[in-house]
Amino acid sequence: MLESPIPMLRDLPHEERPRERMMTYGAEALSNAELLAILLRTGTQNESSVHLAQRILQQAGNLRQLVDMSLNELTQIKGIGNAKAIQLKAGIELGRRLALSRHLETPVISCPRDVADLLFEQLRYLQKEHFVCLFLNTKNHVIAQETLSMGSLNSAIVHPREVFRAAIKCSSASIICAHNHPSGDPKPSPEDVQLTRRLMDAGSIVGIDVLDHIVIGDGTFVSLKEQGLI
């Protein structure tokens, strides 16, 4: 039995094509595949840009994993050459920079959500744990941010001396710690709690408070302070 041919964009009704749908309904109405199709601009000789985009998402697994793919990995997908791979990476990078641009001014931390909003786009897609410290002044303005450790898939090792050396260097009044869980699940581990308590003990000695430890997942976060774990 012969397979049905894959429909091309030119075969779709005008109002069902991604660009026309965006013009009529706005970008938020489009699926992930349709948005990718617009970035790709064209498909291949045998498939539409939408079908190619659907195949890219299927091979990547999901949008999160697509963001992580290198140019070389993208070009391993049938139908993706250097030009299309570069278009996709450029679109992803623009989205990342737009998300970060909200935080170009000196942020003020008033609650755990402020920390999560500041760090989500930096940490949520990383494949290894990154331990980050936000250094605050007496008015809770972030005066510095530093990544102090990059660990394996499951753990990030950091020592109090590195944390407080950096805090003293920038004359920080207090610290908020954060790290990501590459699994996407922000549930703190016993090691996360133990490390935070060690840092709090060290902070009480040097006179620099550790206010909280935020664990970043994929679109979610957990505050150890809010959970009553510290």
C-alpha cells in the first residue's frame, strides 16, 4: 500500500500556512513546529518546513533539548544544513537575550521569585549543575553574581571558603545561593540542605548572612527557606 505524500506548504490553504496564521492570529497562536518553520523559512524537496520542524522537535525530544543542541548536532538532522542550523541558533539566542534583558538594571531581591526570575534563563537548560551566588548590599540590591562551581550531572561541589572569599571581595552584606537541577526537578536533595546549613554557619562567623538557597528546575523552583529546610 502506497504511503500518502507529505503535504507541502503550497498545498495548504492560504489561511493554514504559518506566516499567514501569525499575521492573522499572532505568534502565541502558533505551535512550536509552526514557529520553527518560520525560522527555517523553507523545507526540503520532499517535505514542508512545518513537517521538517516537527521532525526536528521529535529528534531533539523537546524544546529544552533543542536549545541545548550545537550547530554540529543540528546539521546531523536530515534536511538541516549550516544555513538552517545557524538560523535556528540565532533565533534561540535572541530569545535568551530578550529574557535576560529585563535584568540589565540592578535587580532588587524581595522574595524567592525574584531570584528565580533572575536566574531561570541562565540555569534551566544547563546539563551540569552550576552553583551561583548572588551578592547583595544592605538594601538587597544585587551588586554581583558569580558562578562558583560547575559539577557533574548530579552534583555541584562548592566550599564555604570560595563563597565567602567572593562575598568579602565585593563587600557583600548578604548572600543568596542558587543552583540548577539538570533533571528539571527542583526538589532539594539532602546534600543541598547540608551544604546550605554549612554555608549559614560559616556566614554567621564572618558576619555575612546566607538568606536563602534556590533550586532551579525547568520552569519551577524551590526555596529552601520557604520550605522550612533552613
